[in-house]
Amino acid sequence: MADCANLSNSVNVMYDNIGFSWSGFNDSMPNYVNETIKKLKEMPSLDLTEMFEQTKEKLLLEWKNAYLGQSYNQAFSLFDSATLSRAVEKKVLRPLLENYSYERFNSELAQWMQSGRYTWYINGNISSDAAIEIVEKTRSTLGLTNLPVTSIGDYQFIALEAGYSTLIVLPLEDKSNENSCSLTYYEVGPVKGDYKQTLVNKVMMQWLK
């Protein structure tokens, strides 16, 4: 039915948040978002054994093959794990997932989405009243306990010392791979409110490309 009405949604799992995206006709959107959230809230009462096992098998295979892929694909993934405080390399995650049982998943799922914070971005010709209705219905359905900003885990880049260069070498595990990739990362520090510096940085990055 959603396909017929040109409705779609997606989920992005980030390092410090989960992002939900919905798109479709304005008149269908409030009900569509609310029904999706209700399904999410019902998860602890459902038998998700088959879905869990399929997803676990898929991730284990993907995380194993990640070290056999193209060098540039590996480079971006490994770069995150080397420079972001909450990014974990796949070879660290894989043993944890191998020993992760459905029983444990199910017990932790019961405690999931109990507290947190919302950030909404609604774009299009939808009315302000309809947009507010979507947010308020979601708030009511999820019933999250508001989490203080100070309780949210830090998600930070490594702090490079000003004026110094740091070299990180991450050898490929696949010794038969004859291709290499080099990434260059420049840290400029906070520039909030400094529009001139922001523009200079953008020009510099465009030139470096």
C-alpha cells in the first residue's frame, strides 16, 4: 500500500544516533509516520528470531568480507575507526556479534527506546500544524523519558595538535591486494560564527580536490 501511495522510509544507524526518514504525500504523512513508530514500539512483544538470525548472518559475512574489498572502500571505514571516538573497527565487532544470542538481544530490546532526545527536520509544503502533529504523536507513542544533553555520549574527532602532522598507517589484511589508498585529513578546529574562516576553509578544500 505504501508503494502505491509513493510512501517510503529508511533507517540510518549512526555512531551516536538512529535516523529515521520518511517521504511521501503530505496528507498521508502523519498517519504513515505514526504507524511506523507504533510498529517500532511493538518490537519487544514480537518473535523476531528469524529476522535476528538472518541479520546476524548477513552482518558477520559483510564484516568478514570488508577486509577483502577495494582499498578505497576499506580506507574510509578504517579512517573512521582511527579518528572518531565512537567508531569501532569491524574485526572488533565481529567476535562480539558471534557470541551475541537472540535471548540477550530480546532482553535488551525490552529496555531499548526508553529514554532519549528527538531532533526533527521536516521539509516540503506540509503545513506547520501537520508537522507539529507528527512530532507530538511520535512523542506520545514512543513515550521517551527526556535525556539531558550532558547524558548523551561524546562523538568526537581526535584532537590533533596545532601545527603538527600525524601519519596513520593501516596495512591491508589481504596481502594479495596490490592497490593502496591514501587519505589526507585536515583539522581546522571550531569556526562557529566565523563566516570568513568558513569560506576560506571551503575554498581551500575545493583547491585541494
